[in-house]
Amino acid sequence: MNKKTGVILLLIQTVLMLLGCQREERPEHPLFSTEEEALEYFIQDRGINGRIIQLDIGNEEHLILAQSLPETYSIGEWVHSNGEYAIVALTGSTDIKNSPAVGVGFQTMERNGYSLKLAKEMEEPGTIHSQELKLHLSMSDLKEDPIAQKSKPNLIQSYTVLK
């Protein structure tokens, strides 16, 4: 292979690598005039058959935890835009049937990264117990150093049952 061909191949490889690193944009979501309509659409669209709770983490992000099947959960986020509402799915379904606890990393619409731990038994102090979901919940900021996170409080301050 001559030098020119090598440079072209390297350039093509670099472009392909950069394209592969681009962030995938979330698809558009339908907006509704009421929160109830947005919630009902989310329930139908995602096949939610269980409980839905809204997590209060003390900032402007309004997160929900939805139970689609027994021991299967997904995370979503409320979107408010010009008096209209939607719930956007942030994760796929997470099954915890065969595990005492799982951690789910996700990114919000504002590009903030969090990790939500779902545990069947209380493993550490400071978790929030959801009687409705029969889970102990704790959430941490992914920007924090993992060792320092152990001494930080749970980001979940409270929750509200939506369904």
C-alpha cells in the first residue's frame, strides 16, 4: 500500500470512529395538555402494568420509576414545555428477579448522570423504602467520585405515588 492510500484509509477510519462516538439524540415525544394525559400515554406506550412513583431529588429534574412487570422497572422523566407535558423514557426495562439488588446508570434530558440502586432488602442506611414497590431505593450522582459517594446522602428525598 502506498502512502497516499494509507492516509486515506486512516482518514476514513478516523471519520467512522468519530461518527460512532456521537451522542444518540432521543426521539421526539408527543406533548399533551395535561399531566394525566401524558402519564396515560406513557403507561400505554411502555406497557406499564404496575406502580409508578415520582422521585424527588431536590432539583428541577422530575424522575419517575415505573414497574412494567413484577420485579421489572424502568426510569423516565417528566418534560414540561410551554404548558404541555410528556414523560420520556430514560432507560429500558431492568429485571431484578434473580438479583437482590441492581444499579441502573442513566442520563437525564439535561445530560446529568445518575445511578439508581434498587434493592429488595435494606443494604445500607439512608435508603428510601417504597412499600408500593417493595424496594429500597438510593440514588447517587455519577459525577461524584465513587469512593466519596459512599459518605454522601441518598439524593432521593421522598417519592410520590402516581399510579
